[in-house]
Amino acid sequence: MMFYWSNKTVTEFILLGFGNQPELHIFLFLLFSFFFVPFSNILLLCVILYFPMLLMYLLTILGNVLIITVTLMDPALHSPMYFFLRNLSFLEIGYTSSTIPKMLVNLLSEDKSISFLGCATQMYFFSFLGITECCLLAAMSYDRYVAICHPLHYTATMSKAVCLQLSAVCWLIGLLVGLGQTTFIFTLPYCGPNRINHFFCDLPPLLKLACTDTYKNEIAVYTIAVTFIMVPFLLILVSYIHILHTILSISSAAGRSKTFSTCSSHLIVVTLFFGSAIMMYLRPKSSYSPNTDKLLSLFYSVVSPVLNPLIYSLRNKEVKEAVRRVMARKICI
């Protein structure tokens, strides 16, 4: 394992992961384990954490693949809402795969190094897909706004061409901003130390390792976060204010419940994703803590993605019925 100090250029980084931090271990124990483990034994803790995290990663992949497959195979789900849901599921597969496999390897390996190029690649895909998800969730909220507030114009407004254009814009924004942000960070000089106090290559801990004044870079990162986290979030908020106003104007309780059920899953996912992202990237610099950053990152990179397929399937009657229809057709063949 190599270390590089002030007179040399860093060619690899060391991901410290969860390290020897008892308070973080206790939280992870409560989150992932159901039996007592001596927290002083880091190797044993990592082994125990490995299997729940591996299971959560596999569930994330399988759940999103199931949603993509079912919404493609069932004609009843060929609507704008499920077109965006397929995009979100495909995105979640890439989003989790950009960080979790390396984290799983590091949990059981003594060599926790990642090359300079590997670190840049990981940050790029994480930023690219994270920003795309912010924009995609905003596009999904617009779809629900049109469906509920302007149902007579829904088919014309949310045509196939419009859906493709909205989706393409979301992916393009993520691609360009992620590329710009990664280039901006990795053109900084890194001369040591090379220990990243995180379990993946994230922006805040990397900026702390740069061998130069990063004030302008921090301002740029904060500006990007405000623009591409808060702007989509505010668009979603405005959409749901109109949606809730329309729902409350429905006279029957059954009608209100049925209408709200069409967007409740999306609202839960938005709350989970944006809640953790805002706390991570937009809280005051004075409140930054490596342990808090890791816990928040763990939530939106591991916990939230595994919940999304469950939320969209278990809370969605159309998806559950479509799964039954697809399974019935497969059994009959």
C-alpha cells in the first residue's frame, strides 16, 4: 500500500471507509445487524456488514430490473408515468453500482486503494447519475401535475415525443454537469496525504486533500448543488402544491384517496432522496462531520435505492397487477 506526501503527486487514494469509529459502528450495527458483535473487532464488524449490504445491493438490482421488465412487457403500463419510472429504475442500477461494489470489496480487503483514474471515474458516474436523478424526479412530478391538474390535456401535453425530450434533457444535464464537476475537481493538484475519509470518492473529502486553496472550488461545488438539487426540488414543491390543491378540491373522500395514490409513491421517493441530498451538500460548512457525511451517503447510496423499487411496487396496484399478469403469461407458456 503506497502513500504520497507533499513533494510527490498522488497516483492513488486510500478509501478509509468506516474506519475505527465506535459511534458509526453502533449505528451500522443497529441498521444492519440483529445480534451483538464486539465493535472493537473491526474485521468481524466488516464481515457482518458485508452480507446485509450485499443483499441490499442485489435487492436493488433485482427490484429495478423487475420494474423495467414488467413495465415493458405489460401494455397497460406503456404510459408516460411508467416511461419515467423505467428511466429511474435504469438510473438506480447504475447509481448504486458506481459505489457499492467497491465498498463491498473494501469491507473484506486489506488493500483499500483506488487509482486516481478509478476515483475520477467513480465520482463522475456518481455525480452524473445523481444529478440526472434530481432532474428526472422533477420531470416525474411535472407528469403527475399534468395528469391530476389538467387531465383533459394529459395525452396531448405528455406525448411520446415530449417524454423522450424531457428524459433526454435530464440525462444530458447530468452527463455535462457531472463531467464538468469531475474535471474541475481532478485538475486540482493532489500531493498528499492520499487518505479519503469516506467509503467512495465524494466531493467534500476529496477537496480537503487538494494541495491548494479550494475556496473557489467549494463555491463552485455549492453553486452546482444549489442549482441542480434545489431548483428541481423547488419545481417538485410547486408541482405538489398545485396537485394537493386540486386533490383537496375533489368532493368525495374516495376520489381524493384514489387521486393521491397515483403520486404518493413518487412523493415518498422524492422525500427520501432530496432530504438526504440537501442535508449532505447544502448544510453549513461548520456542521460538516466525516461520520455524518458517511451516514448520509450510506442512506442515499444504499438504503434509499433499495427502498425505491419496494415503494413503487408494494404501493402501486397497477404494478402489482401487472406482475401477476406477466407471471401468469409465463406460467401458461
